[in-house]
Amino acid sequence: MNRKSRILAVAAMAVIFLTAVILAVHFYVKPKSDRVNIISGGQIVRTIDLSTAEDCQFDIIYEGRRNTVEIKNHTICVISADCPDLICVKTGAMGADSSGPVVCLPNRLVIEFEEASADGKSG
Ligand SMILES: [Zn+2]
């Protein structure tokens, strides 16, 4: 094998390797948890499995400040809030295709997917 063909072989292997890595990451990341945590003031106040959740609306109140959360078609979003910036409302729905999180800094609300791995869980 001369030098040129060796370089070609290495390059081909690199391309195959990268493709395999990209595919592996794609398939590994895709089936993530459908469970979302609603965290208010640093505490998990609700955990919802979006794959089985019924459509509904509820309020999350933190120190008198309110976010109205809606679950619809297995997605979750903040539909109204009394925060000044409304970034949480503008973020829109979070579901299987979008990883979120929805964050409302003024009201200390975070809606995020639960970590899939429970290894070395503490606290
Ligand atoms: Zn907000």
C-alpha cells in the first residue's frame, strides 16, 4: 500500500466513523424521557408524563406570582403569566420535537425534561 492510498483509506475510515457516531448520537438522543419536571422556586412541584397526560390547564403560583401552564396534544407551554417579560409565554410549546426548557426567571419557574439516566442519583 503506497502513501496516497493509505491516506485515502484513513480518510474513508474517518468518514465512516463520523457517520456512525452521528447516527449513534441521533438514535441515542431521540428516545428521551417524556417526563417533564415543573420546578418552582427551585423545588419540583409537579412531574408530568407528556406521553400520557390529558389536556388540561393549571396555575403555578410562586410568592403570589402566577404562570398558567397548558398541556395540549402531549406538549406543554406557559399560556399566560404575570411576569414583566413574558419570555416563558413566548418560548411556546415544549414537546417531543423541542427539548425546551421553558424558563420564567421573574417567577422562578422552570419546565424541563427529566434527566433520562438515574445513575448515581443523590439528594
Ligand atoms: Zn415569564
